[in-house]
Amino acid sequence: MKSSMLKSAICLVVFVCMVAQAEYIPGATDVFKVEQAWESVGQEPDAPLLDWRDVSGTNYLGPVEDQYTTGLCWAFAGSHNLVSRIKIEEGASFSDNFSEDAISDCCYPPGPSQGGNFWKVAGYFSALGPVLESCQVWNPGSTNCMACPQQDYRLRSMRSIGASTAAIQAALTNGPVITSMDTTVIPGFSTYNGTYVITSGSSSSSDHQVLIVGYHEGTGDPGYLDGNYWICKNSWSDLWGDNGYFYIGYGVANIGNANGQFWAWEDSLATQGGTLLYEDEAGPTGYYPSMPNTIYACQRLVPTQNGFVTQVQWANAGNNFNWAIQIFDGMSGTNLSTPLMTQVSGTNEPYGGVLTVDLPVPV
């Protein structure tokens, strides 16, 4: 569409209208993809035991790693989540491991002592894509962004998972879930040896992110501790806990309060010849003043160079929302001018998180 080629920096406005808050509820939405995921590997919703370390003898998790004394638990949890999702969808033989060092060096502010969360990793994987660990090994003493090529697993979407036990269990049928917790209220957590279920520790805060890789309910299962608890993967090496894993009761130490799951990915845009406009790490830029008051959030994404736009990606914290994308060719004073395209969601998006939308035609 030559006539719609950018003549100058366009002003892209993405606005998201919130309809209602909703948790991930089994059977409510997207049932086909949920069933497709667990049927393909033999997992079963509502079962008393789910463990992605052992599904009919197959381990769909990558290796346990060690963040050492850095504050990069969020980078390890996010990286391991994407690896597990790829293994589940493409086969457990997938052996690549993604670089947490690249996440640390390329996310703002860079550095191994900086805090973050799965939203930050999702933004990086969505805009750029992961880097292989074999190319950029763990080196917390240096900062070296973009030293290695991004791989063809750029994240298209990340889902925000509800805080209820049922919501997390339902999401787990598709793979591990990133979660946060407060390690400071658990006695002896630094020397935990994996021989018991953590059942004490009350908090409303969080200082650590890990992966929930399954759950257990009841008694008498060979190889499992008795009780109802989450099976979690930590990033403190396989010398800690039960070969790097721990077992913790539902809701203990605020675990399960904030959750995400990396969902879909695609070949890198670099191989497709397209341009992606995406939300920067600062988040929404605020409300656009000329829009109606019904708008929940309005984000302006402005490209840095001329070219064709083929995709738009943004983050949305709430579930069950609809959206519209409007692309303009410039500004007239303080107002947008020369509309080029409008695209509206046909139905509500059931999951909050990071969403990538393909434009019907390049603009």
C-alpha cells in the first residue's frame, strides 16, 4: 500500500477500554487451546497432581540455574518460563537456554543488582526476542547489551493469571507460571533442603520471583510429600532445596499473589521484513486529552523512523478488555491529523498482559 507509506513520523494511539476484571476460569474462554496443550502431553485439568518435571516420564523444564548474589530472580523466572513453554509446544528435546545476562544488560536500568518482574522480561522478549545463553554467558560483572543476535522466539503475548488457587491450577495445565513471594517471612528458607512443605510465613509483600511448575494435593503419592502445595523452581542452584525446587502451601509467604505466563511467540520480525511498534518500559504515557472519558488507558507510540508498520504491541494490566488502534500521519497543532487506519478488537480479550496485534495491511 504505497499510498499509506509513512511520510513523516506517525502518531499511533492505542487505547484500551476496560470492561471488567476477571480471573482465568477453567472453561470460560479459550478452552480449545487449554485442552490442546494438556492433551498433547497427557496432563489433566483438575487432577490432584500436576508436575512438569515428570509428565509420563518426560521433563519439560530447563536446567536449574544460579543467580548468585544478584537481584535477577525475575530474569531467571521469565527466561525459564519461555523455555518451558517452547518445550511443551515444540517438544521436550528443545535444548536451547536463554541468556539472563542479556536481559539484565538490555532492560532499563541495566545491571545485575536492579529489580524487576515478569512484565519487564515480557517487554524485552516482545520487542527484541531472547538471546542464547551459549552466546552471552552469565557475567554479572559487565554490561553488554545487544552483543548477540536475538533468536526466533520473540514473545507475542504474556498472560496475567489470577491470584486464586483455581486460576493458577488452570493455567498450570498449559505450563509453569511465574509468581512472586516473600522469602523474608519463611524461617530457614536460605537453607531449605526440600524434605518438608513450607507452611508458615504470612506477608502482603514480595521480594522474590520463582516458577510454579506444578501442584500436589492429598496424601500417599509415591515420591511426593503429603499435603496441598505448589511445586516451585528456584534460581539458587541445584545444590539448594530439592535439586533446586521447593514445596510451599497455597498462599504461604504471599506466593501466588501476582502471576504471569508467557504464552505465544513467533519468528523474529527481522526475518519478516516488518516493523513492530511497542510500548516502552516506562509504561503508558497517559490519557490522550481529546479522547472520551470512557477510555481506561491511552498510549501513544511514535516510530523513530519512516517505514511500514505491520504489528503493534502493548501491555495491559487488567483482564477482559477491548481495544482500538488508530494510526495517523501527523499532527495539526496539538491534534492528530490525516488518519490512515483504524482497527478495533472484535471481541473482548480475556487475558491481560502483553498483547501483539497484526495489522490487516502494512501502513
